Amino acid sequence: MTITSSDVQEHAFEQRRTQPGALPEVEAFIAEVESRAAKGERIASLDPATGQLLVHVAETNAEEVDRTVRHAHDAFTGSWKRFSPFERERVLHRLADLMEQHATELAQYDALESGKPVGYVEAVDVALAVEQFRYYAGWPTKILGSVVPVASADHLVYTKKDPLGVVAAITPWNFPLCQAAIKIAPALAAGNAVVIKPSELTSLSTLRLAELAVEAGVPEGVVSVVTGRGETTGAALTSHPLVRGITFTGSDRVGRQLAAEAGAALKPISLELGGKNPNIIFPDADVQKAATAAAVTAFFYSGQVCFAGSRVLVHRDVRDDVLDVIHQYTDAIVVGPSLDSASTMGPLVSAQHRDKVNSYVEQARRGAASITRGGISSRDGGFFYDPTIVLDPTDAEAVTTDEIFGPVLIVQTFDDDDDLIARANASRYGLTAGLWTSDVTRVHSIADRLEVGRVWVNTYADWAANAPWGGSKQSGLGRDCGPDAVEKFLETKTVWVG
């Protein structure tokens, strides 16, 4: 299965659930999580649509993290290591089956905690998470070693690929279930155990996924969840001596800190960090399609996406036409609660984050730019922010250089290819870019010159589990998805028989 930009657009305006309100099983699980958290330190998770308490989750302390990691290590060296590749394949497929059966339930957890419209979550996020497990279910039987020719004819030298052991995974709040799947599926396929720390803002779907893993036949302890803040729970997890590898998705600030700590401990680490991603529109592009995609990918999930097309670089000749389409799309967006079937864009994840987003917009307003749409929503309650368009900021302004992680689209013009490349590559990030043109020669020329990990051409935000994902520069190290994600959870052992 591949998710395309047209799917994103379709589900931005089409909700699958017609009746608002949480499912009974969702309410029951939330009550269970609340009960677990009552025994010790806890963190409040708020409903972004109302600002009211949704659930408390446990703040896992260092002693509890230690017990969890040791249990994971015992499960790895014990029952999980005895699973054949074919058995690992079967349980991963069973887990994907269970996720499909519980798709609406899983979607509601992410919608309630993150504020993302529930129809979008079920149609895109859950589908992508299931695809991860389907794809990586095929990998356990494909992990191969090799025979190494040597000078001594009576010697046999061969290599084998071994799992690292216990892997620490830390995931963000914007794609809770999908990010958990992106980390867990390849790690399990490679034979590792995983201890995952989701964001304290969005823990529910990851906790439920761990339960489904056991139901699918994964031994207890092989997939474990610790909830809490990064500076406490996360730090105890990544620094644990039995953790043999780290995979992280989040901010470049935290990523740099983790990279330094992992380097000091000689732990392999992969990082998927931020982006300030341009949609580049040439005069020979399909303007309607390009401009619509630019707006869709800037505003879906309220712009709280690392690969959001948050910057449009449009050729001066078609600037006004592109801006007209973007304005039309923006004016049709309905901002509202995640479980309301009329909503096409939900709130931001927290009041603190809303204020941060607004500070960028207000700073731009005081500068050279024009704000043609948006700002803080007039809706009562919740952490809503209207889709915002910032026209012609300078290249040096923070709204241009920083990853805002909100529904803020900046529009700038360029005059020629060299001007374009200089401005696109000036960013400290290098995650993605969208390229819109009918000139095939230009496609390959510009794609070669862009300093990013993925270039979409005449499309944007297409996604597949078998396509490597990650960025260059300050956007990260290593790759999620595809074969690369399995390799990073393996190490090569050479056996020399004399």
C-alpha cells in the first residue's frame, strides 16, 4: 500500500466516522490507563480540542525503567531468541491483522490526544502503521549472511547478521501510532526487543499497541512501553547499559544531545529530526494541482508534521495564480474538534505550542512580510490556530528559517534556477522538497542539486513502508523505512572455522 498526496487531500475533507464521541472500548482503556497512573507520579494529558483533562499517564522513574529494560533483555535472550524467522514473520502478520481489526479504536486514541481529525488518522496513520508491520513481516527470512573466500582452502569463513539486543525507541506526539510502528516493526523483524517511550502528550495508542503485540504472540517484555518526560524517563532509558541501540524521532535540539550521549557510550543511533521543506513551483507546472498540494501539505494535521510543505518557492511568473489557489483552499478549511465529522483541521497539541507558533507569526507581522490569512482562532476553548499564510518574508527571518511545526505557510518568489537552489539549500535542514514542473530535464537537474533526503516530483507526501525515509544536514542521521531500517538494528559477526 502507498499513501499518496491525493489520499491526504481526500481525507482532509472526508471523515469516516459520522457520529462524534469515543467508542466504549476507548473509554474503558483510558480508564485503565488512568487507574495505572494513580499509583505514583503522573502526567496530565489534555484534550487539545477542549483544553480539559483527558487522562493521566504514569511518570516512569529510573528504577522502573531499569526493571523494564532488564525484563526486555531477559525476553530477548530467552523466548524471543528461540523464535525462528518464520515464527517472527507469523506474529508480525498477526499483529497487523489485529491492528486492522482495531483500526477505529486506535485512531481515536491518536485523535483524542493529538487533536488530529479522526477520519484522517484512521485512513492514513493507521493504514501506514499496518503497512509497516506487513512489510517488515517479510524480512525475518531475508536476513542473510555470506561466505567469505580466504586463502586457506581448509578454512571456512562466513558472516551472520545478529540483532543488537534491546533497542530504545523515542517517538514524538504528532504521529504516535505510525511512529511507534516505524520503530518497532523493523526492530522486531531483525530479532531485537524494543522499549519505547512515546511522547507524554500522546501515549495511549502506543500502550494499546504493546497489548496487541502480546495478543499476537510476541512474548511479554519484547515490546515494552515506558511513559514519561524525555529529560527523566527518556534519559534513564537511552543511558541504560543494556540498551544497545537508539532510534529517535523529534527535534534537532534533542537529537543533537542524544547523538552526543550515544557517541560517548558508542551506541548506534538513528535520528529523524526536523525540516523546513519547500514546494518549488515552476511556470510550466500544473498550477492548480501544485498550489492545491502546497496548501494541503502545509496544513494537514495543522502543519505539525516534519515533512510539511511549509515553504512555497514559486516562480515570479505564476506567483499570483498560485497564491489565488492557496487562498481558495485555505478559506475552505474547517477548524474544529478531532471527533467532529465536520472538522478538516484540528487544534494544535498544547497551549504552549500554540503560543510558540503564534510568536513566529507575530514576529513576521512586525517585519517585512504580509499575513494574508490566519492567526489564533476565534473558537472558544482548545488550542486552535487558523491556517496562516505569510507572504514574502525575508530569507533571514525566523519564520523562514525555523521549523515552526504549525499551520503556517510562507510564500516566496524566485527568478531562475540558481536563485532557487541557493535559497532552498540555505536551510540548515535537508529533509524533503517538492518539485513541480513538466520539464523532465529540469526534474533531474534540480533534484540532483537539492540537499535533501527525499524529492517528490509533481506530487508530495507520498509514503510507502519500503521507501527509505530520512534527511541530510540537521534533519537527521540514518534512515527509517525500507531495507535500511532493518540493517540499522543488526550487526555483522564473522565466524572463522579452521
